[in-house]
Amino acid sequence: MALKGSAIAKLLVFFALPGVFSCSAVNLSAHANMASYRLRLYHLHTGEHIDVVYRIGDRYLPERVAELDHFLRDHRTGDMKEYDLKEFDLLHDLLVKLGRPDGEIDIVCGYRTPWSNNYLREHGHGVAEHSQHMEAKAIDIRIPGVSSADVRDAALSLHRGGVGYYAQSDFVHVDVGRVRRW
């Protein structure tokens, strides 16, 4: 019995589709079982909010990471820099450590251009000349409902970089440079 081209195509689709669907189901199932890394941030200077899953399992999502980079831009100049991905993981893990995995973080300061950093230094804000903010490896934060002292202690316990405690200004600096405290 001879089969025409369209009959062969229908048979191929009939036999191939179950395999496609089962592979898709396996991929979706595996994807669903991977940990999602989400950040909810509020920028005190721009008034912007962001709620983004930037990583699933070990895979960073470039478009979502770019959204975070834009969100954390220098609010004085609008300039952006690609953040060290470890900084985002640090923020995520800090929220988990504090028992607030779905909490929102207030951003006091993200990336700073050398111009902004120098401006703050000249106006007596106690800013380091070679600040990790200029390398997009530091963020100054508050976590609503958590004392800055508790945020500091949790950040120190992670041993993942620098932690600065600014009690009078009520914020904590967290960076992914060398481990140190002030």
C-alpha cells in the first residue's frame, strides 16, 4: 500500500507529538522545581518599585538582570553599570536569612558614577574614595520592619563582603568586595 506525502506527514505528527509533549512536560516540571530568586525593591530617590525574578536555579535571566541594573542606576546622572550578580544574590539571601524571603528592600543608594561619588565626598558624607558603589558591587539599604542593627547582623553572618552600619542615617551598606565591617 502506497502512502501519499500528506498521509506520511500525518503519521509522523501522530507518532512524534506525544514525545514532544512528554519532553515539554519534563522540562516544565524540572523548571518548576528550580529555586526562583526574586527581588522586590523600592528606590527612595526615584520613587520606583521593581518586583523581578532575576534567576531560576543556576541560570540568571539577562533581561531581568538588565532591569535591575537600570533600576539601580545613579539617580543623580542616570548612568548605569552592570552589577556584579553576587550583589543580587546577597540581597536575596539576606532577606531569606531575616525570614522575609518575599520582603521589599528600600534602596538608599545603588550605583554611583565617579562624579556622584566625588560630589558626596566633597559634601562631607563620609564616602570612600574608591567606593564599591562605583564598581556596581555595593548597595545601601533599609528593610521596612527590620531594624538596621538586625540587617547589619544578618549581613555580617553571611560573610559575603563589606558591611557598613550607619545608625544615625538608618541604613546598612552591603557589598561583595572583601569581607570587612565598619
